[in-house]
Amino acid sequence: MGGHGAIKLGMLFPDVFTSVYALSPYVLGLEKDYGKDGEAYKQAQTIKSRDTLITGYKYLNANAVIAVDVGNNAYSFGRYFECRKHRVLLSGYLGSIGFGFPAAMGASAAAPGKSIIAVTGDGGFGQYLAEFTTAVKYGMNITTILVNNGELGKISNEQRDIELPVWQTSLVNPNFSEYALSCGGLGIRVTDVAELEEAMARAIINMGPAVVEIMADPELT
Ligand SMILES: Cc1ncc(C[n+]2csc(CCOP(=O)(O)OP(=O)(O)O)c2C)c(N)n1
Ligand SMILES: [Mg+2]
């Protein structure tokens, strides 16, 4: 924190000990700070990733190729998705986050006419965000189902499992749907489960890259 921060602190709190104490959850990363999207996450606290899978996926073509990222989003997919003739791509063994969207691009390049789906979290999709412009450039027909829970949710769970405080897993994200629009693709943000069906239907019909950004509660999977 630079000199500017110190001046502000001095004005807010009477002494340095009070200031350090008041800020310690943020400094230690124990307090969640989702930045400008904090309100949107609060609104979305009833959306579970299984809603995404059960409600949303009925719109997928029975023979779509589905590239799944790594994290809670992948566990939910494994638990709730009913596979028909779909082909599913996973980052087997390595389990590298960020796999979902680039794998979907690979599938699209290999099978240009097919309906391709990427299932990702915000952490994973954020890693290859700029690639969305490549998908726009080549008119790739990829629908990205992005479970935006504002954190590296799987890592939070691992910390809870061994009874550690949840530490340094919250993310300050861009508005992913606006980002998709600004790149020339389709972007839809869903903050209420009632909007999910229409959003999915629009994205699937769209012939080109689309992001359905679902604001989800990180505590629910
Ligand atoms: C390259 C790489 N770095 C770190 C990890 C560890 N890791 C597994 S899941 C995960 C978080 C995923 O977060 P997000 O994409 O937001 O998905 P969520 O769990 O929130 O659904 C991380 C960091 C990994 N698997 N691969
Ligand atoms: Mg996440």
C-alpha cells in the first residue's frame, strides 16, 4: 500500500493499530472482496451450478461436443449431467484449469459444423479470455456456459475440507458477458434462475461464439 493509502487510513481511523486491525481480514485475504460485481453475486445467491446443468443442458444438441474445464463446475457436470450421444472432453490426469475453452476451440476447428459447448468456471475462463477474439475471428460456433461464482471454488472447498480459513481464492472478475459482446460475440448474464432457460436457448440458436455467464453462489454446487 503506497503513501496515498496511508493518508486515507490516517483519516479513517484514529491510530495505526486500529487501522491495521480493521484491515487485517483484507490484508490476510480472509474477507471476500468481489469488487464491482459484489451486488450481482449477492443477487445470484440462489443459483446453484446444478440448476445450470439440469435446466440449461436440455437445450444442448444430443450429439454436441462438450469440453469441460476443471473445478467445482466440472464436479457438478459429472454429478448432474445426463450424457446421451455427447462427446465429452476432459483434462484427464493433469486437470489443468483453463482447459475448457481452448479445448472447445480445438473441437470447433476439427469439426466446424458441430455444436460445441465449453463448460467453465470464472477462474478457468479468465485464463484464456483473449482467445474469445480468435473464436469470433473464425466464427466458431461455441457456446460457453460460464459458472461465475467469483472465486476459485474448488480451492475454497479444499481449504474448508482441512479446516483452514478460506484464503486468497476470491476473484475480481470483468463482466464476462459484456466482454463477449465487446469482442463481437454474444454475451448474456444470468442473475436469476428464471432467466436461465431463455439465455440458454438464445445462446444455442446463435451461430457463433456466445457466453452465458451465470452468476452463481460459490457455497452451492
Ligand atoms: C493450471 C492449474 N493451476 C491450478 C490448478 C488448481 N485448481 C484446480 S481447480 C482450481 C480453481 C478453479 O476455479 P474456477 O475456474 O473458478 O472453477 P470453480 O471451482 O469455481 O467452479 C484451481 C486453481 C489446476 N488444476 N491447474
Ligand atoms: Mg469459480
